[in-house]
Amino acid sequence: MVPHLTREVGLEGIATLTEPSRNWSRRTTYFAIARMTVPSLTSRALTALRSATAFEHAQLDRLSPLTRDGLDGEGYVAHVERVLGWMRPMEKALWQGPLTATLPVALDPSRRNVKSDWLAYDLASAGFSAQAITDLPDCPYITPPRDLAECFGMTYVMEGATLGGAFLLRTLADRLPNHSLVWLNGYGDNTGRLWKQFLRALDTYVVTERDITAAAQSAQYSFQSFRRWVIDGANQMQE
């Protein structure tokens, strides 16, 4: 079931973020918001994840089409196509892989394994047939996580993007009134709560130096695969 898109996104838990988040701009991408979080939930693992992906965050801030002044509906749909091609193998590797049965309840796979559906819904609303959506190419750069720490690294990237999408929706809902933005709406009223739930789980399960390093490297690789497939891949298609 795809959640209903509301223009006023409930940001429970996001309103209490640190001061920079209150000064967010339309040039802040969905990934960058993940760097702004409740101080009391900042763990050693989260600090390491932020540090390891700082360069990738900055790149995506600069290159994402969602932050461009000239973004129109066609540009949004083209971006969603590429993101779906990245998200499907990411979700399959994370939520439908050999480690799925061992994931902690706090990660709530049944609740989080929905982002490909959101993206597909936006494409269907833009006129794509079910077969056309199925036939879209998938990113070949995704590798399944080898342990729980790598699962957390991958989840950090996907959940951080969902958190940031709620902020982007504030601007893009007005600019693209005739387009479905279910993907950016994310979990709706539960977006902030589920982000904080993830941060608590991260603090609980990723504590050793080895696991923190593995999670950080996994997050970094996930960002790099997104850049290669979504941003660089789209640019190559336009050449």
C-alpha cells in the first residue's frame, strides 16, 4: 500500500533537530538532512558515518537535479527513474538477502522495505505502465551486506534520504503540483520517528571499532554507487 501524499508532511521528531536544520534551503538534498540530528542521539557510529560520507554528501548537494532552479516535472520523473534503478537492488540486497532473518526488530524491515514502491508509484502516476517500470534497468554496483554492521551502513544512506525528502517536499510540492511526490513524502507523519528509531538501533548494535569501520565503509560505498548510477549515469545518457 502506497501512503497517501499530503502537502503538509508531519515531521514529528524532525522539528527538534539541531539549529542548522531550521535554516535548511532548497539547495539541501535529501541526503544532507541526515547530517542534522538530535544531539542526544549522536553516537560514535553516527559520527563515523557522517565523517566517512562527508565528501559524498557535498558532491550530491552540488549535483542533485532536485536542487536546480530549472527543475520541472520531466526532470523529476527522469531522476525518479534512475533512483528506482538504484533502490530496487539496494532493497533486495538489504531486506531480501541472507541476513534479513537476523536483522534486529528495531530495523523493522517490513516497514522500511517500501521505497521502491514509492518510486514506482510516482512513475505510474506520470504515465509509466507496470511493464515499463519493471523493464527499467537496475544498478549493477550493489553488493549484499556481509554482516549487520554493513546493513546499518546501507540503511543509513536510504533512511537519511527519506528524512531529507520530507524537507525537499516543502519546495517541490509547490513547483510540481501536477506530479506525484510519494517518494519524497516518505513515511509521512512517521518519518522523524523512524529516523530516531534507526539512530537508537545504530547506537545499540554498532559499537565496536570493527563494526563502526565496516558500517562507515558500507555507507560510503552506497553513496558512491548512487553517484555512479543516478547522477553520472543520467549525465552519460544525455551526452
